[in-house]
Amino acid sequence: MIVKVATAITLGLASLPTSNVAVRGDGLPKARPEAVAMSALRLDAITRVVRRGIAEGGFPGAAVVVGRRGSAVYSQGFGKLSWGANAPLVSPDRSVYDLASLTKVIGTTTAIMLLYDEGRIKLDDRVSTFFPEFTGGLKDQVTIRDLLTHRSGLPAGRDLWRLAWSPADAQRMVLGTPLEYAPGSHYVYSDLGADILGFVAERVSGRKLDALLQERVFTPLGMTETWYRVPANVRERTAPTATMSVRGYSLQGDVHDENAHALGGVAGHAGLFSTAGDLSVFATMMLNKGTYLGTRIISDSTVERFTARAAGSRALGWDTCAGHNGVGCGRFMSGRAYGHTGFTGTSIWIDPERDMFVVLLTNRVFESRARRPERVISDVRADLADASAWAVTEPGLAVDVDGDPAFRADYATGWNPAPEPRYRPTSGCTVSRGRALARKSAGRSARSKRAACSASKGRASARATAARRDRISSASARRSASSRRGTASARKSTASANRGKAARSKATTAARKKRR
């Protein structure tokens, strides 16, 4: 079956050009896997993995694009935008997804890279330089580098959506958040740090974050399906993320993250929407060290600096595969690979060593039917990265494994574990006696079975009542016997006391007579 599908993919791509002939706004050119030293048969493992994730209830649909050497070699939509029978089918170029934390790298980090390129921001600049109110409790020591590596001392987040009454108030709350530890001393993944980076980009550029990125990044790259606020005419092809929210309505085209909504829908940590096709263009620009179709977006030195490991497994803004132990980016990506994941079920991984990227977009937060949807999406992400790296056949870059690698989706371990048994009171026909009675009454009518069950319950109740009466009678008898023993003992004590008194009186009388 895999061979047939892979053959179909190869034949279907046979008429595609092998050279990179792209038109800005039309996404990446398509290429046959063999034209870029990849195996169509091995790439088809992606199909099996994603379909298993949908079948197990992890997400209703997914968009996947794998690219190498400037071309898309695997671009496919799976399932639907929601679980409904009439929901739109997923398209990698048309279906829009809430990127969640991919916003941190596609949006916020890119904005910082632009300003760093221009010398308007330095990595060791202190946040208080741009926001004098960001002071107190070592806050004036926090740098741009600390925010990019999640070592600023800020907590992971706070409930802006509960406390703020406007986007401006939410921004004041973010800037007023106290540190929980000394800057640079600990790693804590923080949405607040990303938000502050967004504020800095806006203050330095004099533009709103969405306008800055639209003008300097998305429009030059032809990313026409990427926005912070989804246009009304695009919502019907946007993947929903909730049937009901704390806002009182369903979410389709509105940012899923409540804190991003509190900040007005444009935030440093979340808020961006896009398609897999648009993200494939962005990934290619990064692989090309900042250029796409002759247009330079970021300098090559800045791309290299921001995507190299800087602290632990983190690069500047980006994450890396180092230290992930196969989670997220799989086992086969090179040590130079970098990327990010998003809470809604999104991910992007870029491997400069293989000149390859993998984009996965899902809305796994929408009415997931799996018992552990977070386990499903984690395994699917890793499997897609592994399958893509395994598909590279170029000498020196091919994955060295014996036979076919094991994919997590083939085992689905922990995806839908059996529910824990719930305690049920052992009474009536639910106990073994009732089951035995049901078996004994096989062949009788349902009414007679119910009558037998009812009679069984009545007899059990009568036996329980009789047992209680016996226990009460026994207790009463024991109390009566104890009372009688107590009475006899008291009488004996009284008699003994009387005899002692008589003896003492007799002895006293005898002594008096003797003295006379």
C-alpha cells in the first residue's frame, strides 16, 4: 500500500519543474523528491503518521509542508477544519491556523532581528533603557538577550485577561510584573518576556508590531495569508479553536490565547495566523540566510547569530533540537536545527545542515477526542521531523538506521489510555450475586428479569435488616448481663463493708471492757 501511494506521489509530481521557479505570493515551487535527493517512499510515512493522529482523535485535520533546497517536496492537507461532517477540507495553501507561540519567532523575534540589523537594538541593551518604568527588584538589569533566552527572571505568565480592562492596562501590568529570580540565573519559558520584546520593537520602530512586520517581512515575502487579525472574509477557512470561551462566544479567526486577546490581539507571545504555505516561504528565507527571490529581509550574520545556541538549548528567540531528547523535533534532525512549537498544535523545524524544513499546523485544542491530545501532537511532531530527515538520501546527510525507523504513531503509546475504574457500591444486581441471578434467569422476559432483580434486592435488604436487629439484640443482651454483674458485685462489696464495720465495733467493745 505504501509503495502504491508513493508511486502515485512520484507520478503526480513527474510533470513538475525541477528548478526553483517561484512567483512571489504563490508560495514555494513544487519539486519531485528525487530532484532534491529525497525519497518519496520514505516521505509517505508522514501520511501514515498524520492520519493515525486524526483517527485517534488528536486533531480534526492538519496541514503539512516539507521543503528542501528551495522547493516544497511534500505539501498536503489532511482531514477537516473541524469534526463536523460538512466542515471544509484542509488545504496547505488556503487553510488558516492560529499559530499560538510560533508568533514568538515568526513575528516578535523577526522584528527584533530587523532592528538589531539596523543597529537600533543591541542584545545587551537593558529594557529600562526603552521603558524607564521597568525598574525595581533587579528589573533594571534585565537585557534584550535575557528576554530572548527566557532568563529574565520574569514568571511564565499572569492572568491579564482576568485583571486588565484594556490593552493599555494589560501592557502596564506586564511591565509592572515583579521578577521571581535574578536575571540570567534560571530558565523559565515566559510569555511576558516575549510581550516585552514586542513592546520594545514598537517603541524603537515607532510602528505597531503587526504593521512593522507586514511592511518589512510579510509583504516582501509574498506571505499574503498571514495576519494578526484575520479579515472577516477569511474566517470561514480559518480553523476554529474553541466552541465556547470565557469571552462568551466560539473562536474561529479570533486568537485562542486569552492574554493575547487582552493585549488587543497583537502580542509578542501569540496572535499570529497563517497557512503552511506561507510559513514554508518564511522557512526558506531563513535557510537562505535572510533572502528570498532576490529580496533580502535580514542579514546572513544576524540569521546565524539568532539561530545558534545561546543558553542551554535555546537560541535567541528560537529553540533548538539540542537537549530535546527526541521530543518535538525527533531524533534525526542535525545539531544545528532550530524551530519552535505552538500550544494550538503547530510547529516549525528548520535544519540548515540538510537545507530542509518541516511545517505542521493543526488545531488540536478544538474539541480533541483523544484522552491525551498533548501526547498525540508531541509524537506526531517528532515523527514528522524524523520522517523528513530519514527521507534525505544525499550521501553524508542520510540517516543511518537499520531498516525502517520506528515511528511513535505506529504504537500510539499513551494516546488513549483506558479510563481508571471508578468505584461502584456493591449492592443490588451490580454484584456477582446479581450477575449470577441474571445468568440463571436467561431466557426469561426482560420484565421477569427485572422482577427477579427487584426480588433479589428485597431479600438482600431483608437479610441486612435482620442482621442489624441481631446485632442490636446481642448488644442489648451484653449490656444487661454487664449490668447484672455490676449489681451483684456492688451487693458483695456492701456486705463485705458491713462485716468489716461489725468486726471493728466488736473489737472496740472488747477493749473498753478490758480497761474497766
